[in-house]
Amino acid sequence: MTGFVRDRFCSWFWVSLISIAVTAQASQSPTVPVLYPWRLKKGTEGLTRVRRAWVIPPIAVSENSRKIPFQLVQIKSDKLPSNVIYSIKGPGVDEEPKGIFSIDHDTGLVSLTTVLDREEKSSYKIKAYAVDETGTPLEDPTDLEIIVIDQNDNRPTFDQQYFIGHVLEGSAPGTLVMRVTASDADDPQTDNAALGYSIIGDGRGIFRIDPTTGEIRTVGVGLDRENISVYNLTLQVADLSGEGLSTTATAVIFIDDINDNAPEFIAAEFTVEVSEDMVGSEIGKVSVVDKDQPGTSNWLVDYTIIDGNDHGFFSIKTEPETNKGILFVEKNLDYEKADKHTLTVEVKNKEDITPGAPQPLRSSAKVIVTVTDVNEAPSFVEDPRELSVPEGLTAGSFLTVYTVTDPDTKQQQNISYGIHYDPADWLTVDVNTGEIILQQKIERRSPFLLNHRYTAVIAATDSGEPPHTATGTLEIHVIEVNDFPPVLYPQLGFLCSQWNKDNGVVLWAVDGDMEPHADPFHFEIIPDGSTYSQNWTISRLNDTHSRLGTRQEVSEGTYSLQIRVSDSGEPRLSQDHTLNVTVCFCSIREDCTPGVAAILGTHVGLSFGAAMVILASVLLLLILILLVAVSDCLHRRHHHKGLLAASEDDIRDNILNYDEQGGGEEDQDAYNIDQLRNPDEVLPSTPIRGKQPIRRDAPFNSGQPQYPRKPPADPNDIKDFINEGLDAADNDPNAPPYDTALIYDYEGEGSLAETLSSITSKASDSDQDYNYLSDWGPRFKKLADMYGNH
């Protein structure tokens, strides 16, 4: 069947359905429309399809119908043979939702098997099929559309249960407040979904709602937040344009505040009482009323003192929580000068008043502040009081009068004085007059002086109720007094008799005073009438030092000079001192022998007996030195075999180290074992005279080291003996080799045997077992044989 024929067939199918052509059959209901979608027409060459141009309308069925099953239509095919099987497929049949429609396979009767809901699905499109007994299609599939007719079975619903709106108080009529919305699940193309809005209950005279759009607007004037701040409207929406099913909701409309009320004082006059010592404190509050919404800028106020505060004694601030004005005292009030202050305070909103708002009755008020008297603390006229007194001022001396002033002039009070702080207990104060007397001598060296200043604190207490105490600082500057003469140092000195080698004797002085009564010092020789005193001279080096020298060569001996030292104080103090100067012959090194010079000559008047005692002492000293030298020489001649003399088979005759930076292979005498066998023989018995060759690695001007005099008697000290010899050899600038240090064969800390000192750790050799040394290797076996036989 071509597309053109199918179109003609569909047109014919629906026209036949609308005309409700009923075929007279016994099994059919006369009320069910019968459709022949496949009617044929005979032609010259056989049967042909009849093309129809009619459009077939859908089958309409009402939702919520309880007559189930309900027969919708019957389809028929007149194609021969007449044994035809009918079936339908599509949504509502074998597709979701399933089981809504069914068909009688023999008669082609299509039935509704369940209740329909248009809100779930508004139409169904299914296909009808006609086949023979073998399943061969007799016709092409035919479309059937079932339309569900809507019923008013759904109430409209508001989108919100509560609608919130705002509008300014005093708004003009017709001002839009808000818009409410609702919806209906029924067919929007029918009156079942045509909604109508309305206001029920209170508020209809103030607000109105558009029945179609849901817009809520003001009706008239007179919205006043101060009277009614919130409106609760009951809204209704109904379908069928307001006549059908309905639902309600609530609209809450807040009237927003405008600044249409100016603040007013609750009274024309306020009184406050304050004591004169309440600086920085709150002294009272003033109150206003404002009918605007609390907490907003239309309600908050600012206070201003417009009169009576020329000296700035007071200030006023707003308390945000209560809108009250808080008065504060900014400066000290003086009851003696003014016991009452009258202030004028003005109040305004933070925001400007709306034009046309009524004027306030009391925008300003008077505040009368009464000042009460309190006992005020006295104060010292001068704090701190500075004094300058000389050191050494004696007890009982008058220093000063340190007094206070009392601000309470309207009532006379008694003042008593006392010492509050006096670390050295120097002062006393008169309790009535404040006169300060020195009760101890002022010592400049007192530990309580800081930078020549002594600090004390004086207290003054009034007789008020309650009593008050003031303190004042007394700073005493102790002035330096020249009361110590300078002292000469040193008391004796030495000079070379050769005039060209003499550098003089450096003299200096120490003064117990401080600037400006100390240095610079002046040194001078006091002539005593003798001729030798004229041979001396003093030259200045700096403020504290001078040099004593000779004008020409003087003979050796001891001279007593009278030296006068003067300071630079006012008045100047001086002191005479005796300086003993010994003149002696100096060696090449400029060393002086003052003892010999004293023997050779003296100018201090030595007696013959004293000279003989000195000479005998020198001779006795020389004899003792000679005896010690002879004894040491004899002792060195005694042959001492040493600790290793018993070893006839010593394998360490000469130890060579090839891994050191030293003399190398040519230095075969670097470690001669003889030095260990007989240290006494290799140590020089007398100092080597003459200039010895100096090693290149020796430090500049290095001294002669002290070699150990003899080996220790106790073998336990052999380690210390070796270390001392090693240290002396390392630091000897004359000992060869000249480019390396001597190194002894010492095991060190890395050896398993530790150090050799452990061998003789006991008190005697007899208590020590040396056989275990054989287990240490061939190097210690020899050592075990040496000590094991003892």
C-alpha cells in the first residue's frame, strides 16, 4: 500500500469513527463505534484500496471515569478470508504505563481497563494490527490516538505558605508591595486552571490584590509604623477564575520606618551632683524619647553641649543601647573656684528629619552640675628639689625647707612632714615646718651616691578626712672637695750609671679626689742643700706620669730624693715623699745589679757595720751556689745504666720512620736508642755556651726548654719522663734535625695493649704477672722476657 493510499485510508478511518457507523453483529454493542479502516473497492483487474481524504480525529475519554472496563471503539477489516486476528501495541498496552488498554483479538473491540489521570498522561498513541491465522499482515498498521479529557480534580496551590513584603510608612496609594504566585495541576487550557486571587479578612481596606496577576498594592494613605508596624493578610486563590476550588496563604507586610519623629527630652531640666576629684568619670545621664524604630539611624541621636562648657570641663556621649546621653568630667573641677555649672544640651537624630515631620517640643534641656568638696592631696611646690652641698659636710648642718601647698583653701588643714625614703639615713625633717637637717656627715664614697647624687623622698600628710599624702623628691648633688693630697709611686727605683743607657725612672701619683681636684699632677725635686740633688731632673710625660732622670753621669750607689707631688685642686694640695734611687752598672742586656751598687757606694749614710753585714751575706750566698754546683757535677759523673740497660739484645737500636716529613733517610741518628738506655749520659751537665744553630721551624725569640734532670726511680713514672723529654725536644730551637721534631716510638691510644704505663700499674714488679704480654705479638714478647724474670 503506497503512502498516498495510506493517507486516504486514515482519513476514511477517522470519518467513519466520527459517523459512528455500527455494523449489525450479534456480539457487538450497538453504542460502540465500528471502524473499517481497510474497506476495499472492486476494480476491473481485482480489488483495490479506496483512498479517503478525511482526517480521523482522536478518541476522547474522560479522566477519573469509574466505568471499567469501558469500550472505546471496534475496528474491522473486510478483507477476505474473514478469519482476521486483531491486536494493538504502544504506550498503555505493552509499553509503560502498561495494562491501560486491551483489544478483543477476534472482534477488534478496544476497551479501557483502568481509571485515567490526565495530570499523569494526557494522551496515548497506539497502533492497530490485522493479521491472518498464519501471522501474515493483512493490512498496514493503523494509528489510534486516545485523548484524556480533563476534569477539575486539583486545587490550586500557592508557591509559598508565607509571603514577606515591605513598604515604607506614608507611601502613596497604589504603591506596589509584593506579588504572590500560585499554580494548578489541571489543564491550563481550561477553566479548571484559570486562577483568581483575593484578600479575605482584615487588611482589605488598606491593601488590594490584583485577581489575575497577584500583585498587592496600597489602597490609601495613612500607613504609620508607629501605630501598626506589621500587617498579616490572609490570601485566597481559586480556580474557575475564582469560583472553583480554593487555597489560602498568609502575606506578612512590614511597614518600614522613616525619620518622621524628632527626639525630645523627657524633662526640661536635669540635675547632677559630682565631687571635684572625679576626672574622667561618668557623672550622670539625660534621656530622650524617639518614636522611630529603635536601633535604626532614624532613632539614634547625637548630643551637643551648646552652652556653659567654655572651659571644656564636661563632655557628653550617646549610649547606643538606650539612646541616653552620658555626661563625663574631662578636667579637674575645683570646688573652691566654682561649686555649680549650668549646661545646655541639644539633641538631634543622626539622620535628617523627613520633610513635613512635626517639630519637637523639647529639643534642648538644661543640666545643672553641683560640685561637692573633697579633701585634695597637697603637692610640693618644687618637685624634684635639687641641692648642691660639699662633701664632708658635718652633722647638724641646715640643708633646706621643703614644703607643700594645699588646694583646700576654704578649710584650713595641718600638714605634717616626714622622711619617706632615705637609704643612707643622712637626713631629718621637722614635722611641722619641713626644715631638713643633716644628721650624718656626707661621705663622697657612699655606695648610695649615683653620679655624685643622693636621692631622698620627703612625705607630707594633711589632716583632712580621709587624709592625703604627697611625696617630693630631694636630689642632693655632692660637690667634690679637695681633701686628699696625691701619693707618689713608686717608692724606689733603679738607674743605669751609664748616662747614654739610662731611660729614667717613671713616676706617677694617685689622688683620692676626683675631677677637678686630682690630675694633672705636678712633680718637683725638693733641694736639700746637697750637691748631688742638683744632678737630677724631672720631665712631664702626661697628666699623671713624669720621668726622673739625671743631668749627667752619677756614680753608682743609692740616693734618697725628696719629691713633692701637687694636685690641681682648689685649693691645691701637695705632699712630700722620699724616693730611693739605686744607680748601678748595667750589662749588655741593660740588666742592673742593685745589690752590688749598694755595696760599692751609698749616699744614704750606711754605717760600717751595716756594710759588713751586707758583704757577708753576699759571700755566704756565693759559697752556697758553689756547693750546689759541685754536688751536681759529681752526681752527673756517676754512671747510670738506665731502665733498658739489662737488654743485651735490644731490637730497637735505631728506629726509622719513612712516612714523616722530616730529615728522611739521611737522618739516621734521629732516634738513637742510647737516649733511652742512659738519659743521664746524653743530657748536658752544663749549659752550652756560645750561639747554637737555630732550627728553621723554631719560633722567633723562643726560650731554652728545660730537659728532665734524671730518669725516675719508680718505673710507673717512665711515661711522664718520656713525655717531658719529648716536649723539651720539640721546643728546643737548637736540637737537630733543624727541620723536624723528634718523635718517640709511642704506641698511642689505638693499641690493643693501651699504653705501657699499664705494665707497672701495681706497687711493685713482684706483684705483676707479665706472661700475658706474650699473647700480644712478637713486639711485646721481648718485653715480657725482660720483666718476667724479675
